[in-house]
Amino acid sequence: MLKQVFVSTAVYALAHSLGMQGALDEVARQCKEPNRESLPVVRTITRLANLCEVGLHVDGGATYIGMMRSRAFHEAYKSGLPGWITLDDDIECTHATAWAMLEALDDPLPRIVLCPYMMRLPDAINRIALTVPTIRIERSFPIERDAFKIEREGTGGERVREQVKLIELPKGHGGGMGMVGMNRRAMEEIVQAAPPEIKWFDSDGVEKLALFFERLEDCLWWGEDTSFFKWRVPATVTVEALLVGTVSHGGIPLDLSKL
């Protein structure tokens, strides 16, 4: 399991009501004293922080979401930490999901791990922010480290050892960026493969990579998430969906183990 991870999020809605600095101060306060009333992302950060050392980056603006994600990648890469997890402010995961994410990223091979979640659409439309492949390539291993075990109740009431279960996604495919992790090797591969034309000078004067720049191709609008996976993730990086625990998006839960 990763012992250190860089975590980033953006709190645009909170900044709209409290101002940018006020939102940053409020997130810092909640992280120090988390409770049931805290933001979903704060509760998720707390679960991660209970498992490993967390370096935190909070964006109080996020007017351009692609720019916000590119800035977060830059900060995560600059930190030198072995992994990066990006979280949307309305995402919450269970302890098992947080643990499994850290386990899955602790790998010498370059890996990106996505957590599926329900999209915030009308009740009549139940869409997951990821397309589960018809032909599944799975890998799994038990969650057990330092005598700690995660178990769940089986269909017959028996105790079942939870597994880290992942499904590999086809090259060029990904999903929503609500909760996505990548290890250092994956970040290095992405930086090395980045073409020079996506470099830009940010308002702080620092040159960065516009990895999440939106794109128009063949009359289709590729958002910051889909364009990232299609054009910025090299074939040497494995992209997988995590199927452990539960992830809630905007209060709508999704049991990942049932996918």
C-alpha cells in the first residue's frame, strides 16, 4: 500500500458562497475537525489520511475545469510523491475503497485507477461515469497488510475476505475524473509522451502541461476527461476500474462490487 499520496480537489461551489480564500480556509478547518456534516470530499480525504500520509492541494477557483486538473497534475508531479488521487468535491468513498485504491497504486508498473460512480442525471437515467467493457480482463488480490483485514458479509451470512478487484479498460478509454488515482510511473510516462504543443505558461509564470485541454475532433466535443484518456495517456500505461466498496456522487451511492 502507498505510504504517501498527493490528493487534489476543487471547491468551486463553496468558493461561490464563501469566496476563494474563505473556501480554502473552510476546507482546512473541516480537514482538522471532520464530522458527518463535512463535505463529502473532506470525509474521503480523512479516510485516506487515516491510511497514509497525504499531501493536499485545494483549488478554490476551478473556473476552467481542464486548467484546474492540469494544474493539479503539475502540483502532484512536482511533489515527488509516489501517487496522485484527484477527487471532486461531491465524491465520497468507503474505507474499503480508499484502502484498495492505495493498494492498487502501489505497483512498479504504470497504472491509472478509476472509481466508477453514478452521474448526476434525472432519476429516469441511471448512467455510470464509465463504460464497463463487455469482455472483461480482471486482476485481483486480497486486501491484507500488517494483520489488517477487510471483510464483508457473504450471501449466506459468512465472512468473506474482500479482494482488490480491477477491470482493465481498452486503450484510449477512461471515465469520469471524480475519483482517479495514478502512480508515479504513470505520471512519468504521461509527461514523457506529452507533445511540446500542449505546454502553456500559467498565470504564475510557470510552464505547465495542458493535459486536460478539451478538444474538438470529427465534430465531437471531447471533454477534459475523455480527451485526457484518449490523447494524453500512452499505451504503456494501464487504465483500470476499481471494483471495491462504495462510491457516492452527489449523495447517489454505487456499490462497485456489483459491477
